[in-house]
Amino acid sequence: MTTILAAGAVLWRRGAPGGLEIALVHRPRYDDWSLPKGKLEPGETLWAGAAREVAEETGFASALGRYLGQVDYRVLRPLLARKTVHYVAARARSGQFRPNREVDELAWVPPEAAGGLLSYARDAAVVREFTALPADTTTMLLVRHAKAGSRAQWPGPDELRPLSARGWAQVKAVREFAGLFAADRVHSPALLRCVQTVQQAAEDIGTEMVEEPLLSEQGYRADPAAGVARLREIALAGGTPMVCSQGGVIPDLLSRLAAESGLDLAEPASRKGSVWLLSFRPAPDGRLVAATYIAEP
């Protein structure tokens, strides 16, 4: 059976006087109320697809956040197929709804009222997953540096070993990922391969990169507890930080954070150029409450 890949979002905002609202869309073709979603275009990632569908169906630019899981169901048109929809949280940034060929009405409603309006139980389940944690958790993008040249063949100091051609291709994906999540600051050890991995993202934001010696392998190995405390400090500052680190740091750091919060991450992976999408409770708590691994962002 053919599988159709799609992506969507729980688009949210703070309404007056600060109450949480989510966006539901009415599709005249089906005469239903649903969450904004749609099929991925060829070669499109689920993250880019979710942001695009939100913009097309609601008129709002968004900042992506926590991954909410996937929904699978069968569709009959145009042929029998299995449809898999991946959902993320998405904070509304700016925009205005205008009726379009797919959606003729948009409703902003409190999450607790959504179940009574949504046409499908599967959409209501996604909303429940969204409300299981605070909407304003801090989203952190923890990146392992992209692929660098061979250490054995590099004649200079290791801290000056640059990215390879493959690594520079991965940088493009990291840069796009930062934009989709509206990263607002960038942190990295002074190692050239780490700096090169996230430098373009920092330039897009218009910010100086913050040097993080405790998140290099050398600095972390000397004092892992200090490295964990520094990452939590970055998270407690709020916003959407992008943090670059190394393969000798990320798995242990995540294991320690997960153990403190009671999360089960098994053995955290850390491929070069990969990203961990991390959610932390707001200050003063600062606990890691959700983590999603993206091997190829």
C-alpha cells in the first residue's frame, strides 16, 4: 500500500488577555474542521512542510517547536493509501488569514474547546499531546558539528580542522533548520568545525556567536557537571537557542539531563550534522521535558 507523507502543526498564540489559543481550519472540500496540514512536496522535510502548510492554510508565519508525534490513517482518494502526518507545535509570529482554495475559515479557540469542534478524534489526540506540556517551553536546537576532514590527514592543530565538502552540504540543512524554528542566538565552542557549522545561522539572525568552552570535548571532559549546568543556563534564558557541540559531549550530556527529568532516551545518538530538538520547562524549573532526534535535518 502506498504511503502518503504529510506534515501539520498545532499553531498557537497568546490571545487577549494572554490566554492560549490554537488555530483550526475549515476545509470546504470536505466540510470539516481540522488542524492545518498537507502533503510534503518532493524532497521536502517534514519541518519545512509543516511551516509551509501553516503559512498556506492560515496566512501566518510561524516558529516551529516541539515535535508532537505522527498520525496514521487510510485515505480512499485518489487511490487507497496510508497517510502518515507528522505534527509539530508552531508559534504564530505574524500574518493574517485570508480565505483560499483549501481553507475558507479559520477559528482561534482555547485548546480545551478544540475537541468539540474538530471533526476527527485523531486531531483531538494531537491537541492533547500539545497541552501535555506548557506551550512556552524553551526550544533548543543542539547540533553536532557537520562532517570535517580526516583528522589523520589534517597537518595543523585539531581545533583548526575545517569542514569537508560533505560538511558544508550539511551546513545548508542546519541553517534552514535554524530559520524554521526562529533560532534567536547561537552558542558554540571555538573549534573551527563547530563554528563553521553554525556561523551562517548566526549571520542570518544578525547576532554574534557566544563561545562555549565547557561544551567542547576537552572542556566537558574536565567537568561534565559544569557542562550540564551551562546548557541548562542557556535554556533558562528562554527564546530558541542553537547550540553546537561534539560527539564526545552530546550523548553523555543528554543522558544526564534525561536522568534528572525521568526521561528515557536509551543511548542518545549523535551523527555529524544531526540535531536534537530539546524542550525545557521555563524558569525557574529548567528541566528537560522532551527530546527528539533528527539525524538529517
